[in-house]
Amino acid sequence: MDNKYQRKINHQIVMPLQQFMQNEKSGGIILALAVIVALILGNSPLRYEYQEFFHHHLGFIVDGKSYLNFSFEHWINDGLMSMFFFVVGLELKREFIGGELQHIRQVILPSGAALMGMIVPALIFLLFNHGTSAAHGWGIPMATDIAFALAVIYLLGDRVPLAAKVFLTTLAIVDDLGSVLVIALFYTSNISLVSIAVGVAFLLIMFIANKMGVKNVWFYAILGIGGVWTAFLMSGVHATISAVLSAFMIPADSKIPEAAFISRLKKQLHHFEEAPSNDVITLEKEQVEIISKVKEASTGAVPALQRLEHGLHPFVAFCIMPIFALSNAGVNFIDMDFSSLFSSNVIIGVALGLLLGKPIGILFSTWVLTKLKFGNISKTMTWRQLTGIGFLASIGFTMSMFVTALAFTDPTNIIQAKVGIFSASIIGGTIGYLLLRSAPHHIKKQQ
């Protein structure tokens, strides 16, 4: 009877949940749900308690002195989001070593598209806000939310050619790298050179350990969090930058080479076949020891970089990103003074920067680079589909909201930027979806 219920739970709950979490678009779906929940809470009778909750402080007191005493919102944006940026850094390093960014020739078009897709939105924002106190927000419309954009494109399935998915993925990766550089260079303040020096020293230790062949994940975790992240948090340089730099220090080679792993695996499987078994559900001691050796070899065969990326990605997608959305997306429309929304040009700058700047920058740069023979778009991808990708790139939710928190301290400007982000992301995502969905039938067959 117990086995019957256990099978029922596995088939009806556990397995569907595992399949959902492994799906490419699931992270975007959960993020969208978190945004909806945040908006509901932000406009419910509990809206004041909801807003006040993220203003509570958490820190440490030693001998009466307060250390790392920040609000929940600050801990989320500088702490939890550092894990998001750490995974971004891991992905970037992997792509540079053996992925989409490995061969320069293959990434010229999407990289150029990503670059112009950042520059044009920033220029549009400055066109409307130059010379005002809001001009510092030029970085807000520059970024693409890879989770949302890929969720939309994967919803379309085989209507979209593989070349379009690869183009958007590469574009988003380069876009993430550009966003990290923008945050590092332009959205830091009150820099402490001593703290930076301490952080760099820890990074140097991690680098030397990598070169010496240290593969222990906990070693890098302790130095990365306890050393690099803490030092950068106290330096004035945004702590998320430390996460990206730490990620680049993680070893990308495995402890056990592929050939050696295959040899060990065959040997242990042979031992397992020869080992004495029993007629009960438990294993013999020798069998358990063999399986332990197989597990140890399997762990050693996976590079620390990929092991961390694979292990952290679900936590980031299904925990950290939704928490970030819950703490940042709850715009209060009920108590909003709508007359103040257009007291500046922040909404227009952000919305048009994302909605027009992204597709214009991406299409223009791709057209120029193809005319100059620096590359060609795939034969399975049309300019109509490229336009759809351009509009999907205008979904700038996560990174745009993140930069908003760095760029503005005025609550009115923050609300204006968030409304602009929501508007552009919804409209751009819808237009991109419709353009890609209407792909000609013969294009689908070519895929």
C-alpha cells in the first residue's frame, strides 16, 4: 500500500515538478508569477505592511558597534543578487572557454547587436533627460532580461529556428557582460581603496589556487563570500561585481580527465557486476563502497565551474529571482500621484529606450555588419524574426530594475522608471512574440 502511494506521489507530483524545473522557460514563468504577486500585494490592503517589511534592518552588533546593518531590500539587492551575478559570471566564463563566445567570427553579429542594443537605448534616455537630475538613469534601458526573453522564445517551440535562439542567447550573454561593466564603472560611489585592495588580494589567492590545481568548491566559497564579497560590499564598488570576478576564478578543468573517468567507471562497473549480492532490498557493503567510488569519480570528472553553475542555477531561477521580483516589483498604483508620473521624462526615456532603442540598435548594427561582410545571419532566420528578437530584447525587467535601485534615490524617479520598464517589457514582449509566431511555414521546415 505504501509503495502504491509513493509511486502515485512520484508520478503525479515529484516527476512533473522535476520536469518543470528542468524546462528552459520555467524560470521566466516563475519570475512572471512573482511579479504578479508583488503587484497584487503592492495594491492590496496589506500594501503598507508589504512595503515596510523590506525596510526592516538586519546586521551584526559587536561591542555595541553595528556592522553590515542593511535593510532587507539592500540584503536582497546586494546579497542574494550577488548569487545571480555569480551564476552569470560562471556562464560567461564557460561561454568564453567552450561556448558561444569562444570563436570571435561567430559572435561578431550578436555581440555588435548587443553593443548597439545598449548604446541606442542609453542615447534615447539621455535625449529626453539630458541636463536633468534624472540623467544618471541612462543605464536603466540598456539591459535585456534573458530569463523572460528566453521564456517567450521557448514558448514558441519549433516556430522559431535554432539559429534565432542561439542569436538571442549570445546577444543576452554579451548584454549581461556589458551590464556588469556599466554597473562597475558608473554606478559605484564612496570607494574605499583599502577595501578594494583586500578584495583583490583574496581574488589573487583564488587565482593562484586555481593555477596550483585546487579544485575544492568550499575553499573558493569561503574566500569568495567571506573575503571578496565582504570586502567589495564595504568598498563602495557594487558587491555584485565581486561575484562576477569570483566566478572567473573558479577552475574550469576537471580533477579527473574524461579518458581516466571512463576507465575508472568501466572498472568499477565490472567490480559491481562481480560483487556478491543478496536477496533483500539493501546492498552489500562491498556494493555500497563501489557505488561511493563511482560517485566520487563522477564528482571529480565535472569541473567545479560547471558543478557550481548546474547546482546554483535552479536556486537562482526559482528562489533568488522571485524574491528579487517580490521586493522590487510591487509598484503601488492605488496611492500613486499620477500627475507626478510625467513630472520628468524618466518614463518616456526608459520606455522608448527599451521599446525602440533595443530593436533599432540590434537591427541597425546587424545590417551594417552584414553589409561590411563581418558576418551573415543564418539562412534559417529572416529579418522579420530578427526584428522579433529585437523586441524580445526590450524586455529589461530584472537588470533594469536592478540599475534603477542604483541610479535613483528619489522615490518618484524610481516609480517612474519601474512604470517605464513594465510598459516597455509587456509591449515589447508581446510584439516580439507575435512577430516570431507569424514565421512562414517553410522557415519552420528548414530548422
